[in-house]
Amino acid sequence: IIDSDYNKKKVKWVKLDSINIGKVSFNNQTAFVGDFDANPIMKCLGIDGIIGSNLIRQCNWIIDQEKQSLSLSSEIETNNFKESVVLPFKIDYQYNIFIDVNFGQSSIKNILVDYGSNGSFALNNEIFNALKENNIISETFIEKGTNQSGIIGKPVELNREMTYSDSIRINNLNIKNVMIRTGKTVSLGNSFLSRFKVTIDWDNKNLYLLKSDKAIDKADTAGFRIGYTEEKGIYVQSVMEKSDAYVKGIRPNMQVVKIDSLDFKNGNDFCDYVNHRLNNQIFIELINSKGKTIKYQIKKTFL
């Protein structure tokens, strides 16, 4: 398999007589045997498996994250979606879903719909730079360090640019405050999809998007991300330039001793951090590359 960070690993594959989701049975399926503890965040979340496109394609799905529900059906009654935005999609040989989305007056083709990503829009450098040149996006932020999002769990070098935009348009629907960042794929993830009740209609190759009434808060960031490896322990993975964290001296690879009320030398672990909600004011104690312990009081950066 190749994960989202483009790490490769040999895995065993198995055939399953059936997989049951609720009262729906999917027969004669295949699955790979994954080590879901390899990525520290997945280990904290307690994930036992991932549903992929080879199974998803076998029926129609309604994904309502506001109500935390999945609905599966063999047929779709299209009259039920008069208030939804209808978005045609294409598929490849792996049954991945691709759509077209407008950014200002520009149309971006073949964007992968990726529920496996927690991010919003990822664009390659060529498309991202073209949007900047056409003033569709303006001020951007650089994030540098390492990333560890793939299922294989191996950290990889990270150097990406990001911004927030009000220029995303799907048919006649304008969508505000959308994160866009550079990446290896052209895709949209769950941070964006969660704004909608999404229906996947495989018969007609349409997505139906019903906008949620949930308010979207102004975008902010701690300015840094924290990760874990057995070699480094809990450490700063990446830092966003221009953020308060960067201005005050926080850099990648610093060891994390404390963050807010969490003390990693006295009982707390990485999973405690994964489940911890950062407030606008953040206390963090770090050890730098020279072994010096430094305490920081930082505030979130609004983008």
C-alpha cells in the first residue's frame, strides 16, 4: 500500500465472506491487514479499520456529520434533493470520486473527494501559484517541519503554503472561510465536507450537498503542530511562519514538556494531547536543541 504521505509498505490481503454495516451485508470483500497503531494519532483514536471506495461504491450513501449518522440505500429518490447543490462526479479505476470546483473565476478540475483527510482543500504548487497570480488568494502562511498523517506512520518532511479564502464556489453556492494549502494531491477533505449533508449517488454519478446551518468560526491556529515518535518522544512537528508561536521562537523538533495543564513527564501522554482542546491563550514548556528549558505563553493566530 501507499499511504497519504506516499510511504510504501508490504501488507497482507485477506478475503472476507461478508462485512456488515448495521443490517447491510457486503459479500465477498477484500481487505488489507493494517497496523493502525503505527500512526500515533490513529492509535489514540482507537481505529480498527477503514472503509474504502471498493466497498463504498456498492451502494448509495448519505453522510450526515451533524447528526453523526450514515444511511445506506440501493436507490436514491432525486426529488428529495431539491434544496441540495447537485455536483456531478467522475471516477477512476479505483472508484475514487473526482469533482470540479470554482475558485473565483477559475475552475479547478478533477479534485479528489477524500474523506480520509481531515484537511480542507489541497492544491499542487502550480495551481496554488496560479490562484495567487490571479489575485484569487492573497496573504499566505508557510508551514515547515515534518508531517505524520499517513497510515504507515512514518514522518516526512513538510514545507507547505496555506491560506483561507472566501472565493470557493460550487454551482451558485458561495462558501466562506475555506482553508487552502499546497500538497502532493489535488483533493478536498473532511474539514470541508463536514459543512454539508453529503449524498453519494452512484447510479447517476452525482454528489448532493445540503449546507449545514452550523456557524463556521473565524479561522485560527495555534501556529504549531505536535507529534510523537519513539525516538523523539512528544515534540514540535511543524511551525507556521508569521504565527505568534513562530515569532516567539518555537521551532520544529523542540521537545514538549508541558502544554496547558498537561505534564508529559508526570503522567500525561500523547493521547491526552490529542483529546485536549487548545484555548486562545496557550502555555507551553519546551526543551530546545541546546537542552535549555523555555516556557512560552502564546496566543492563537487568526488567519
